[in-house]
Amino acid sequence: MVPGTERAQAAYPYYTQFAPEDDQRFWFYNSMHFPEPMSAFDMVTAEAAYCALGSSSTRVHCIPTTLGIDHRIINGRVYIGGNAVSDPAEIARRTEEFTKRAFYYYANWERLYAQWREKMMMLIRDAQALPKLELPELEPLEHVHAGRGVASNHYLLDTYQRTLEGYYRMWHHHFEFLLLGYGAYMTFFAFCKKAFPEISDQTVARMVAGIEAEIFRPDEELRRLARRAVELRVDAKFQEGVSAQDIIRSLEAAGGSGREWLEELATSRDPWFNINVGDGFYHYHRSWNDDLTMAFASLPGYISRIKAGESLERPFEKLQEERRRLIEDYRDLLGSDEERAAYDQMITLAHRVFPYVEGHKFYCEHWYTNLFFNKIREFGALLSAHGFFPGAEDVFQLTHYELEAAIIDLMTAWSNGSKPRGPAHWPKVVAERRAALAEWAKHDTPPALGPVPDVIDDPAIVMLWGITRETLDTWLSAAGAGDTNEIKGFAASNGVVEGPARIVKSVEEISRLQQGDILVCQITNPTWAPVFQKIAGAVSDIGGSMSHAAIVAREYGLPAVVGTGTATSRIKDGQRIRVDGGRGVVTIL
Amino acid sequence: MAGSEHISWFADIGLLDRPRVGGKGGSLGELQRAGIAVPPGFVVTTAAFDRFIQVLDGDGQARAAVEALSADDLEGISACTGKLRERIEATPLPEDVLSQIAGAHDALCKGGNASTVAVRSSATTEDASDASFAGLQDTYLWVTNAADALQRVRSCWASLYSLESVSYRRKRGFPEQGVAMAVVVQSMVDARCAGVMFTRSPTTGDRSVITIEGSWGLGSAVVGGEVTPDRWVIGKITGEISVREISDKMMQHLPALAGGIQAIPVPEELRKSACLTDPELQALRGIARKVERHYGRAQDIEWAVDRHTGAILLLQSRPETVWSAKDAAPVARAADNPLAHVMSIFGGRQ
């Protein structure tokens, strides 16, 4: 533990604190989902996600060889450990259950997925319909005359609990299909790797990935808006360095065509701008809707490309045809008709499950998560207005339990006409925790803790984090061999490029990226797509075979190496590096 | 250019002609027929050899003596075949054979760009596709005139009676009467770089990648293992270059002025430079796919890039044998329930 941060560390729930017996277990840092130290409130994402993931694998679908994933927090970092099942009798028992449960899902995938989308949209509508937070001086007369009988302060708690409940529920939806989806994809992936030992991960991904997946839509909307700006002849309003607000003002002033473009913007925003600039696991991963800066930053670039005659439309039919040919050509290379029959079965299932694998993120990690954090932000604004802490954002320094306590404190004070106790309690705590987060961010954190296992055959860990025994060996040897200037990772997107490295450790640093920079980050995020037109290449610490980053990088034709384990700590900001995306090697020049 | 009794042009032959043009000759003809660029040339057929050996050993006594040798008796083989080789190299060619080869050589040198040729033995043995045997026969590069070419044809024939070849045949018990050899005479490519490629990964047997190895100068330096070549692995379908190993290529084989080849140092600035560009690699990929499709099986190919024209030419293509022999069990079979496949992921280590 970093000295001086003990109290901030103690804020995390007792069940997430490392205990002595945990030393016997193997833990690895989940830098893929939680690359930065997490504030006390944001930890709700870890526990909600692991609750839902574990239920799915342990008790709903009964994955034969794995139960759920435990998590622990140290220095604001989330470490996780799998619970593999090794007893053959237990595996056999769970296998029988699995075939009754998971196979039913596979067999009824389309119907269940259609039902899932309805459930998910209902959940989103519910979250959108949560009442505004109000604490009037006196209960409104109409409430009294209507005989409501329940005062406004109660609705604070009610709304908070419903907000939290919705978030936990959303994570169950998130994992309803996910492990099964990844598993079906991995089945095909493993087959390809066996049949074609040297096939690249990206090629397998290209055979399966959807062409019109939701994840591409936000960026496509930007291209559409750029095209409309040119068509409506308002493109001159979009200049580098002009803020989104100023552009909108000047379009409002520009009359008919300006307003028409703004209407187009409104259509795009709902729902496609409900996309985070991060993975949605941190409260400060704001959506394009909350902050138009990221979205607008890419418009001048797109506009100038359109004016230069470039078509920014993704050629769906051509991409579809390419995918079909790729599948056909690899099929032809197989050694026998027997193999071809197995290949057909596996890719059929992979295609069946993949729309969910690609599509759920937009609804869960982006759209819903935005609604959730923004609702919590409203509580922050209310508490801040009552002097609990200086700003609305400070609310995220409280755990979700503490936040409920603060709300009850305010409810009680409001009802009694006395002063809440929070203003005397929270400001100091908030300051202390902010300082601890800043301190923790300065310290590197080990990729793994505890005894390293001989094999990692927990399918959840292999699938979701791409972590295998070989990954660990690479990390461990990288830690010992600091003098070499080569960093190895997975070849994610073809091509070789040299340029200055820009280390981006948090989403807020994205604006530092200059034209021609090479993005070096802990995890590349597909929603950073707009910055991909600026950068020359991308390197990440973490990235499994399912990484969308690779797909986006290929869309933009950018060399990318993912899963290096150590790039952000070994490369210095501004250093010239060479990214060889075909070989998966980054060289410090 | 019409062929004759002792001469066949590449354009007129294919794999089925192997009994009289040998494996190499048949392969070059087949490639040319498939629309693949090969250096132009002709084959001195086994008929020429037969005619020659008839003159040299009409009663078959010399060959009977060879056949009587024991595979283990290296000294005996050495003594017997040494004399035979001397006789082959010294005996004048029968007039009709000589005139037909010289005529074809003349036509080749006039028609082609190069006036130098490579003279390569082209074995007819059943095992001609066996690399270990094919390697036993001789190849003479950069032969600058007709007289030398004629001499080298006889050297190729003589190599049939080398210590290695004879002891190999004796081990296998092949009858000496049936032994014959064709000889390929083809325009010499002044190669800027050359090498080999495999349409199936030599290391993993992967059918979806092409491994290309190449170095500066003539391919003999790569084939002979005298230089560590650059190495690339390219996706057969995707064209993705997944491996680029640019090695320090210290030495290259270049034509010697007086004929033959010489090993000379690679200029400093080229040693660590890739000997092929990406477009050339992609062109080689296209050729490899075409050849593989033509034969319907994985191929090991020798290629060269012409220094003057930049053209890519193939010098040889033979079926891959190592991995093809290993293919046995399929990676997976169709399952009665297609869902059962997921158990390979969820069911633990099988």
C-alpha cells in the first residue's frame, strides 16, 4: 500500500480488501477494464460487473470449468482472481447442466436476443424516467391536496436506490449472453489457430466481425454530419480550434441551412452520441452528448477529406463481399471435407452470436452507464448545494454506501429542519481521497500478485482478458529485461510506422494528441475512433483477441500493437518509436 | 523453335514428359504452360543420353560393372566410377546430338536476352521429387559459350556416376540399364536477388501462409546454405506480412567474368537491407498461389529477380513433401450437434 493513503484505502468495502489468506492465491491487475486508480464510488462498476458475470457462469449457465471472479482493491487498483473448477466429477455434473442451459441459449439465440434488446430498452427508458431530484422548502400544495402522503425527501432515497438497482440489473443483462458469445467465438478462433497455426488474430476477427455493428455507428454519424455540412454549405463554420458551443451558436445564427444541420445533429445525438470517450467504467468517461468536444474535434478533418473528393462512406457491400471471400478462401485451404464441415458448423455459430458480442457494449457500457453516472451527478449537485462538498463531481469520492448515508443525512436534516452533518464530515474526506488517487496514479502497479499458476485454463479469464500462461511469461520477462528497446505484443493491425509516442494514461489526456503521434495507452478504446484519424499508430498494454481497437485501427489502416503489458511504463512521452503492426513489435528508437 | 529427337523446348513439354525430360525439365515446361515466367530454355532429352551412352558403352559392360558394385564398397565405387566419369567427359558427342544441342543453344542465345546459360541436370528417377536425391546432381551456372555448354552437358551426365549417386542407387538396388539423365539448358538470370519460397509453412505446416527466403545475387548462395537469407511470412489470402526478418547478408554469388560464379562480399550498405520490396513480395505471393493452384498441392519454389528487367522468374517448383506426409487426423470433425464444439472452450482441457 502506498504510505499515507491508508484511510483512502480503507474506504473501499471490507470485502474488497486483501486479507492474509489471499496471499496464497494468484491475482492479476485488471488493467484492461480499470486502467486507472478508481474512485470510491466507481468501484460499484467492479462489484456490479463481477456479481453478474459470476452469476452467469456459476449459477445460470453453469460453465463446467469455471465459477466467478473474485476482486480485491489495493491502491485504487482492481485485482481479480478466477475460481476454476478442477474436480472431474464436478465438471461432469456442471457439463450436464450446461448443455441444458447454455445450449438452449445457443439454439434460441435470435429470439432471446430480440427479447434482450426489449428488456434493455425498457431498462434504459426506466432510467431516463427517474424523477428529478427535488427538495423544496415546503412540500408542494398539490402533493398535499392529492393526499400523496409521502414527502419529497423519501423520493431522494427511492430514486437513489432505483438508480443503483438499475445499474446492478444492467450488468446482469450485460452478462446474459456474453460468456456464451465469447465462447462460441473462441471455439472458432481456436479451430482456426489449430488449422492455420500462423493465422493472425485479426484475420479470424475479420471473418466473424459484423459489418454494420453498433460500435461503428457513432463514428459513421460523424461522417454523415460532415457530409451534410458540405451539402448544406455550412462546412466553413467547422474550423480547428473553434469550440463546439461557438460552432453551434454560429450555425444558429446562419439561418435555414445552419438550423437544418443542427436538426441532423439532434437525430445523430439520440442515441448514437450516448457513447463514452472511455470504456464507461469511470464517472469521468463522459459521453459525446455530455461533451461535444470529442465529436466535433473530428468534423473539420472529415469535412476536408470530403471536399478533397474522398468518400467517407463505409462500403458495406464491398466489406461484406470481402468477408465472404475471406471465409471461402480459408475454407478452401483446409485439409479435408471433414475439416470443412466442422469449420462450417463453428463459423455459423460464431456469426450467430457475434451481433450480441459487438452490440451489447453500446447499450450497456455506453448508453446506460452514461445515464447512471449522470444521475449520480445530480445527487452530487444536490449534496454540493447543501454544502456536503465543494463540487458535484466530489460525489464520486464516496462509496455507494456512503452516498446513501449522505442522502439519508440530508433527508433527515430536511425533515427535522436541522442542519445536515455532512458538510462538517465530507469535505476533508473528499480531499484526502482525491489526493490518494493522484498519488496512486504515480505508482506503477504489478501486473500480477501471488503464486503464478502453471497453466491458466479458466476460460473466462482467457476469453475476456486474453491472459494465458504465455502472457504472464511475457510480462514477467519484460519486467526483468528493461534494457532492450523492443517491446513485443500482439499484431493487431498491419503496417509499419515511426513517430513520437504520446502516452495517454487517462481519457482526459486525449487532447494532447497531435497529428502524426503514436498513441500509447493502457487500453485502446474503439470509442476513441475520432482520434484515429489524427494518429499514425497505436500501442496498448492490454488487449486480447477480442479487442475492438484492432478493428478500428484496421478501419483506419493504422499499424497497431496491443497487449504489450508494459508499453506505457517503458516508453517515455515524446520518444520516437517504431510500431510494426504486422509483427507485433514496438521499437524505441 | 521446333524440337528434335534430342532436344525439347520448355513450351512443348510438361510433367507427363518426365521420363524423357526429367523432373526439373518437366517442371519448367509445366510452369511455362501454366503461364508462369521461367527463363527460356530447352531440355537435352534422355534420348541424347541414350545415344551417347550407346557410343560410349555399346555392350553395356561399363554399366554392368557399376551394377555389380556393393553399396558399402565406397573405395570400389570411387575407383570404378572415377574412370567412367573421365570417359564421359572426354568422349566426343555423336554428331547428330552435338549439332542439335549447339543449334538449340544458338537459337536460345539469339532469342533470349542473355548469352549465358545455366546447365542443370534433370533426373528421371522415380525419386526425382526427393530433394535429397535431386541435390546430388550437378548444376552449372553462368556458362558463357556453346563449347562450354556442350562440355557441361557431359559433366551433368557424368554426375550420374558420382560416388554419391551410385552408392544411392546401389543402396536402393535400381537397375543401371534404366538409368538416364536429361539436362536442362536455360538462359541464365542475372539475379539481383533470389531465393526460395514455400507455399506451406516449413515450421508449422500452416497452409495459409507463404514463407519467402531470399538474399542478394544468385539463388545458389541461399540454396547452398552459404548465407542467412532474409525471411518473410505472408498470409496467402490476406497478403499480411507477419514476419520480416532482415538478416545480415555478408556474401553473395555473382557471375564471374570468365564464366561460373564467384562468392563476393555484399556491399556494406546492402548487407542489412531487405532484398525484396513489399510489392515484389506480393508479386511472389501471387505467383506462389498460381503455381499451387495449378498443381493442386503445396509447392517448394525457387525464384529469382532479374537485375536488369526486375522480372520475377521461377527456376524450379516441386511438391512439398514433409508436411504433406504428416497430414493425418483432421483438426476437427463435424459434430452431430454443432453446439458440442463449444465444449472445447468450456469443457476444460480435453
